[in-house]
Amino acid sequence: MTISDATLLDRIERFYDAVPRAAARAEDFGPLTLFVRKDPGFAYYARPTVDGCAEVGAAEVARVRARQRELGVPESFEWVAETAPALRAAVEADGLPVNEHPLMVLDGDGPAPGGDPDGIEVRIVPAGDPLLAAAIAVPRLAFGEPGTGVGSAGPAELADATAEAARDGSVARLTARIDAGLSAVAVAVDADGTVLCSGQHQWVDEVAELVGIGTLPAARRRGLARAVTACLAADARARGVRTVFLSASDDAVARVYGSVGFRRIATALIAEPH
């Protein structure tokens, strides 16, 4: 059965509202909901209230930003342009720049796992796996050098970033999510055990989002991200997920995901101060 894009977007909206609630409290600001993390870690954002009024003005945005400043958290908003069309103008009127990201869903089962690049093993890593720190570190380096071209960060930078991930509590937080059945992590590992690419998916009921897929910049252009994406999509499907989606960083990256079965259906927007 073919599912309409409107149904897919409704599922994604409900997913976006549900995911932060595992680690954050929700503060009600009428047409906006501010998620505030209960414990140290990733800082959440404000987004449109599910089933709320799509109309929101600069005054509501200003109220949320004032609360974020009071809490000492980033003045950040995330939403889907097509489901909250009024929010962009309100955010920009309050002085926040807005960044666009292609929102894409996986048609069918997606790319078949296997056929990994020569000398590379791609697999899901369990909680407690010693590769988790590197799996966290690789996307940090990848997003520090955005784009799809081969970059400069390599094994030396990876060693430093892995040590930092082991120190800053990231491994413990990710381990807790894996143990709770909230996230899964995939890695592409070369013959000497170096993590060259990694990513995660997180799911609620029958919807999963692929997040944080990144390749060590010096190891790009080898099909590693495609292999990790295929592994994550297969794992999500095996867990009974029907809707798999992601937000690409830009149009060039979106073309890579398009080559493995993802289709753009909307635009994800992120607003935050420079």
C-alpha cells in the first residue's frame, strides 16, 4: 500500500515530539513546546506543538528564547517547513537565521546490506563494545569538515576525538540508550580495527530516524556511508519499523542518500544564533 506524503509527515511530526521526552521535560508555550534536558548531555530545542495551532508569531518565539536564556540552553528551534509554515517568518522576525536541510524518507526496503567495501566490516555494535567511543568521535570530525570531498582529519585526529568522547560522558549516555532500546549504532571498521564511518538510528514505535552518519574525512569517497546507511536501515526494518527517514546536511549529501533509496518529501529547518 502506498502511503501519502501527508501521512508520512504526520508520523514524523509525532516522532519528533516523542523522541526528546525520554530524556527531557516539555514546557508548554502554546503553539511551541520547549524540551529541556533533565540531565547533562545533548541540549534540546523548541518545536511546534503537535496538533497545536500552526500560527505562531514573533512574540511566542521571543518568549521561548527568553526562557532558553534563563535556563542557559541554546536558543534553538527545529521544525518541518511544510507542517508549520508560519514559524519561519516568526523566527526570522525575531532575528534568528534559519538553515534548510532536505528531509528524506526511505522508499521500500532500501539498499541491501552486505557487499561492503574491500577490507571493511560493517556491523551493529552492542552496548559495552569498545568501538562506541570511536563511533561517537567519527561523526564529530566529519561534521567539522562538512561536504563529501576527502578531508584532512585522519587517524591522529580520530585518536584525540575518541579520547574526548570517552571522557565527556557521551559513551555512557549512548550505552544507556542502547540498553533502553532507544538507539542502535553501526560502524564501518577496517582490518586494523579503526572506525572509518559510523551512524545511529533512533526509533519510536514504527518510525526511525537515521542520525549522525559520518565518515572520517580522510577516508571519504569509498562507499562507507552508503554501507553504514544500508546496515542501519536493515536493522530498523528488522525491528518492525515501517517509516525510516533522515535529514541530509545539504543537497550534495541528499544526492548520496537518494542513490540508496531515500526520497525528499519536505524541508527540515533549524534556527539558532550564529
